[in-house]
Amino acid sequence: AQSVTQLGSHVSVSEGALVLLRCNYSSSVPPYLFWYVQYPNQGLQLLLKYTTGATLVKGINGFEAEFKKSETSFHLTKPSAHMSDAAEYFCAVSGGSNYKLTFGKGTLLTVNP
Amino acid sequence: EAQVTQNPRYLITVTGKKLTVTCSQNMNHEYMSWYRQDPGLGLRQIYYSMNVEVTDKGDVPEGYKVSRKEKRNFPLILESPSPNQTSLYFCASSPQGARNTIYFGEGSWLTVV
């Protein structure tokens, strides 16, 4: 079985501040981990993914995430928030099977001027 | 342009009136899937297809049907829609399964009254 828990359904930061969105996963096998972003009235698009190898993964728009097996975490960070980062962010895991991607419930990021 | 196209984007229908949401991808992807997105629940997988003529249930298949008669198309069928199927629906595809980058359509807002 696989599952994802995103801590915090809503995160609010000031423009220029650090963005930290938390994600913990459960998987019985080494996981493939993803962060997707959903802008208003749009579909989801991939921010970054971890498959194997380097545990620090860099994605688009200055985001990065670190896979920590001991903590079963895959938190998303960005050093300096921009107004255009306001969106909903979803963490997802694909574990033992290649047909199923399980999403967390999402975190809505608000960026204040 | 590589894309996943869903139609209709917006639909209001009445209980019990059969409807089909079409999905087409132009990337020659093997894997296609349908998700529904509900507030506070994230995305949940309805059905998936690993290849032509191969489909299987996801987490919430009740009340839905799919078919995969050709690689590019994966329609979602609601034989007798009910109000609890009011949701935002996403079609998605990837080259080979859930561990690849998944590409999403723009979504179909469905309201059943």
C-alpha cells in the first residue's frame, strides 16, 4: 500500500520569504516521488520528481525537494517566494506498482505582497 | 503541440442522463488514467489503462466505465450520473505508467443536479 500526507492544507508566505511545503509518504518498496502544481483553472503540471540516485532534486521555477528515506519525507522548498508561485501543490507517490499514482490532498500556497 | 484534450470542459446535467467525457492525447502514450478532484480530498484515481484494450479499476470506480479501443482515446462514461459524481475530472497520460511524468488535461467540470 502507498499513501501521502501533506502537512498543512494552506500555507501563506510573504513575497521573498522561504517556501516550505511538507510531504510524508508511505510505501512498502522504494518509491518514486513527485510534486505537481496546479494553477487556477488549469490542469496539473510536474514540478519535479525523484526516482533513484541523488536525493536532492531540482525542478522548474526554482523549486527543489529532498528525499529523506529515514524520515519518509519529500518536502518542497524554494528560497524566495514570488507572487506567481501562488497555486495548489500536490505531492504524489508511486510505489510497488507502475499503474497507480497516489496524491496527497494538496497544499494551497498563498503569497502576500 | 503535445497535449491531453478533454471535452466538454464544463457540463451541467441531470441525474440519470448518460454522458461521456472524451479524452485524447497526441503523444503516443501507452498509459492513460482518469482522476476526480474534490475539495479536501486531492485527486483520486477512477480508472487506468496500461495499453490498448487493457483497463482496470482505480480507487473510486463505482458509477463509471471506460474503454480503450485505440491508443490515443480514453473516454469516461457515466451511465447514470448521480449528484455525488459532481466533481472536477482530469484525464492524464504518460509514456509507460505512473512512474513516468504524467501529463494532465485541463479538466472537466461536471455538475449533476
